[in-house]
Amino acid sequence: MKYHEVGGAALDVLEGEEKIFGRKFEDVGSLPDEYTELVNLPKVVMSPHSAYYTKMAVKNMFFQSMTDIEWTLSGKKAFFKVN
């Protein structure tokens, strides 16, 4: 957008977002510089990285974790195993 290579962007995941996650900012000017530049581009929309944070999603994460623990303890292969 800055160099007219992309027509627009909608972003909900940003590098280094842990610096701003869960914080309240009074205005755009109080954001870290790397985000201020993005926000000020005319065809960029930013939203918080919180799509997972619904009651149903949290319930499913808990249920899946507990099920995998139960399966692992009983000698079964965990369905949602990571690594």
C-alpha cells in the first residue's frame, strides 16, 4: 500500500502483537511506531487477534485438551497432539 503493490489489507495477526495485546490505548498516536504507520495507511484495517475468544471456542479448547489428556493417560494417541 505504501508502495502501491497491494490494494488493501485487513490484519488481525501482527508480528510483535504481544506488546499491544490486552492494553488500552487512548488514541492511535500512543501505539508503538510500527503499528501507527500501518493504522495511518488509508486501505488498512486492523482488528484485535481475538477471533478465538468466544465462549464456544474456549469451551471447545478446554474439552479437546481434557479429552487428549484422558486419551494419553489411558494409552491412546492424542487427537490434537502438537509435535
